[in-house]
Amino acid sequence: MKKILLIAAVFMTGITAMAQQKPDDVIKVNTEKYNFGKIKQNVPVTTVFEITNVSDKPVVVENTWGSCGCTTPEKPKEPIAPGATAKLKVNYNAAAMSNFEKDVFIKLAGVNDPKIVKITGEVLDENAYNTYVQSDEYKKSKATVTTKDKKAKPSKGGK
């Protein structure tokens, strides 16, 4: 009899564990990874991740945190209605010179595991950054962004 109860308990625990929701069942994020590119040391940068509720119930973002003190996310304050989108602002302080890849954790109410998104980039000292800004690589990257912006924003006046 004890063996039967033990087997039943293990079986029920397994079913309960499989029934846990995952973050991707509840929300979708516009991008899993944002690359700041090359940035100047001690000049903080910011990006915004868009979180969309793909469930049929409001979603509460309980907490957000970065993998280190240099990364500070600002969680949405209000619940996210079904089908609605909220913004998760993420700041990076750019204090340490180096390549970086930082995790940003998004903890949802009722979901055990957090959703993880990433920020990446390279922090350069002032001289290296100034050299980069005057390089062909920088000019090409800005031309690409400008071209994309022009395609995304049609001019006014119907031309």
C-alpha cells in the first residue's frame, strides 16, 4: 500500500511540474537581444524592450533585474492587458571598458521561471570612441540607420 501511495505521489508531482507555465506562453518580447554597438565610456545608454501579453488574462510583471549593478531595468507598473504591449526600459551605465553581454530578467506573477533578454555592446575609452566616430565603419553604420529610417517614415506631402 505504501508503494502505491508513493508512486501516486511521484506521478502527481510530475504532472504538476509539467503543467507550470513558461514565460513564452504568457508574453512575447520584440527582441531577445539588443546590441548597443560601440559606445563611449561613462556615457549611459538606454533601450526599450516591448513586452506583449499573448495570454487571455492580464499579466503582472512582479520584478525585473539585471545580471549586475551596471544594468538597471525599469519594470512596467501596471498589469498588461491581454493583447496589449508594455515597455521595459533598460539602462546600461557603460562604466567599464570592454565588450559586454548582460542578462535582463523579467519575473511574471504566477510563472516560476523569469524571461531573459540580453543587451550587448562594446565600451570604448574617449580616444578610441572618437577614432571610431571618424571611421568609415561608423559612417556606414549611420548611413544604414538613416536609410532604414527614411524607409520606415514616409515623407509628408505625398512625395
